[in-house]
Amino acid sequence: MVKNKISNYFKQNFVYDLKAGLITGVVALPLAIAFAIASGVNPVLGVYTAIIAGILGSSLGGSKFSITGPTGAMTVIVLSTVNKYGLEGLMLAGVLAGIIQITLGLIKLGKLVKFIPLPIVSGFTAGIGAIIFIGQIPNFLGLIIPAQEHIWETLIEIIKNFNSTNIYALAISLITLLILIFLPKHLSKNKYSKIIPPSIIALLLATLLTIYFQLNLPKVGDIPAALPSFNLIVISFDLVKNVLPAAFTIALLGAIESLLCAVVCDGMTNTKHKSNKELIGQGITNTILPFFGGIPATAAIARSAVNIREGAKTKIAGIIHSLFLLIIMLFLGGVAQQIPKAFLAGILMFVSFKMINIKEFKTIMRISKQETVVLFITFALTILTDLVFAVQVGMMLAVFLLFIRLSGLTEIHNLEEHDPKQELEKLYKGEAKLKEIVSIYTMNGPFFFGALNIFDNKLEEHIHIKKKYIILRMKHVPFIDTSAIERLITFIKDRNKHESKVYLTTLSQETKKTLFSNKEFLELIAENNIFDTTEEAIQHINTHIKNTTTKKQD
């Protein structure tokens, strides 16, 4: 059985996976080195990360076509962590982030990550893109300046050293950008354009020019032709406490980017990923990486798209891409170390500019003022403050935005004021006396802590009427929380003091289940005060009135 599967794979899919894996590996090499340099670590760590993460991510993840490795979104938080806590702190943060991602997957939170509002994701991603772009200006100009934690510090250093601009580096950077921007348009109808991506043409040209003319400009540097070695991680209570916020940010960023990548892959291939498995796979990858010198990784949309576009059929394509990178590192490391940093700056600037999705900005600005405010606050905080703080504020803004929207969905109408179809006449069936003693309120939307002011304000408008019977119709209340139950209990007690009775009708199963789980509520309002329909409640009230009248007459 196994032998047949292997035989069928080589007959049907291997050639496609081989081609896709090789081309994806070629595309991944300069990006792996570039993101490592942008992260403030040795270039070889980026290659190690791409190799190990590519194999583990493809083998263990829940998406068939995702390619895992170092990405632009991770570079900012990685650089910040390295600057604050050194390489040891980064490795520990990577392990903790992996454990967090595994936990998220095990408790089935994979789908929840996708519910983070677009303004948060778009603003945060654009902010990271802006930081990467500005952070690469020194390499673009060939300046040698120390890595800075904040972008304004980087800009100050650039201004101070601008007179030292390396004309060769500037030329290489501009050539790289021009190739990446304009070459795809001219090669779109050429059959060779897909075989040799523009980034590889730029890489070969920049490296050959640097070697042939022996250009004096900053280069990648030594890339050892050796396999990554196993290293233990330094663990201490103080270090864990210090890097934990960064670990949460890495875990969250990795989860968001990986799941978004999986969704994109699904759309391109008409497949369906397993979100929780993807989180667990990414978590295992990030937990193992630091023990071999790897930096935090995530599924990369650009490389995954190349993988799909080149005809990948199975997860084996991702593994082949990693093995090809390993071969390049072992046998072509001497050539790779001659790659000019100016070329990598051009690559990163091109990638970072694409991270700023102008179309999404325009859409959000056109649709909602509230979301526009959230978008630009997240964008500004990402650029101007600590990245961890930006994530925390962004999530609080997301919750606040949800709170506002849920509150806006809740409405309460008094039927006497809101009765366009003469519904009262049908309900009362000619019993004029019922109009004098019954108030009917219709509730629409979630009944939760954010809607309590709406509940109070609406009832206070009519409470002076002091009608003896109050009916709350809750057919369109999808859920009720503890705060709302407590407020409802208080309201019922208050009405009881005024010798009024409260009836609930048309409860959804979810709302009824939540209400009946509260013992105080059950003690206060018997089940015979809850009716499936408003007609039944009115009939009950009418019968009660007639019985009371008959007893008084007797």
C-alpha cells in the first residue's frame, strides 16, 4: 500500500513539486538573508531558519502549500528583542512564542485569530512595512551605522552620515528596484519569466557586478558551509519575565500571518486548510528553531504564492525548497557572501512597500470613520512606539470597536410607539382594557453589559406609566451575559415592589439556556412567566384578569 502511494507520487506529482521547490528555494535565498540582516542577526541564521522552518512547517502544518521561513513582519519585533535582550533573549522568546502557538492550536483558537478586524491587521502590517523601509535606507545608501531601536534614531544617524553615501551601493540599490518594478511587466508574456524570477536576475547582476569590478561596498559577509549545530537555550526567571511580552507579540504575529497565508493559499488552489493544525505546526517549528540558531518564522505569503504558481501539488514541494537552500549554503556559500547589502536593501524596500496596502486604506477610509481612526492609530503606534505596546493597544482598540458595534446593534422599542402594522389590535383582540394595563417592549440585538444604558434609558422613558403587566419580547436577542441578567433581575424585583409582573416571551434557545442557569433568576421568575409567544402571554394575562374579577364579584 505504502509502496504504491510512493510510486504514484513519483509518477503523478514529483516533477511538479521538484520544479516548484527549486524555484521557491531560489526566491527564498535572498529573502532569508535580507530578513536576517534586517533583524539584526548574522545572515546565516536567516538561511538556517528558512531550511529548518521550511521542512518542519511543510511537514507539520495544516496548509498544503504554505512555505514557512523568516518574514518581513517578524523583522521589527526580532530586531527590537535583539537590541534589548541580545541573541539569548531572542532565542528564549522564540521558544516561548512557539509554546504559546501550540497552546492556541490545542485549545482550538485557530479560527478566532482570523476575527481580528482588518483595520488592526492593515495598520499594523503597514506600520511594519514603513519601519522596514526606513530601516533599510542606510544599506540603500551604503552607510555603515549601528542598528537603532527607533526609526527617528535611524533617521538622525542617516542625516549625520549622509555625506558618506556610497555611490556604488546607491547604484546597485536603484538597479535592483528598477528590475523588480519594471522587469515583470516586460517579461509577462515571455515563457522564461516564470523560470527565472526578477529577484534572481537582480541578485545575479548585483553579485556579478560587485565581484567583477571589486566594488568597495558593504556585503553580506561570511556564510559558513556547515550544518546548524544544536545549542541549549539560556533560561532564567528574570529573562523569561523580560522577554514574555515580546514572545506574545511574536506568537500573535506568527499566528495571524500564517493563517492569513493559509487563507490566501486556499483561495488560489480551492483547498481548505486546518487552522488549529497550522498553529500547532508553526508552534512546534518556532519551539525547535532556536535550538539550532534559527530566528522566529512564519508562513510567508509571497513564497507560498510562488510555490503554488510554479505548480506545487503536495507538501513535498516545501521540503524540496528547504533541501535546495541547504545545498546552496553548503556548496555556494563563498559566492553568497559576496552579495551586496545594497541589493538586499532594494529587495526589502520593494517588499516593505507592498506591505502598505493603499487599496485597503482607501476602502477602510471610505466605509467607516471609526475604523479609519483605529487604522491610523495602530499605524502610528507601530511606527512611533514599542511594537509590543502597539500590539496591545491594537487589540484593545479591536475589543473597543467590537463593543461599540455590538452596542449599536441593540434596540428596544415600546410597541405602543412602534406599531406600524397595528400589531397591538391583533394581540389584544378587542380587549380595550389590556391597553391600559399592559406594556410590550421588543428587544433586538445582543443584551450585554454594553447595552445596559440602552435598556435603562428606554424603560425610564415609560416607567412613569406604571402599568401592571410588562412583556419583554426577546426573539431577536442572540445572547445575554451575566451583567444583563443581573440588571434584568434588579428590574423584575423593582417591578414586583410596585405590584407589577414581568413576562418574557419568544426567547432563543441560547438566551433561555443562559437565563435558566442562574438560580436567582429562576427563583424570582417562575417558568410560567416565560412564554413561547407574545399571544400566549397576553392570553395568560387576560385569563388572570378575568379570574381575579370573578373572585372579587363572588
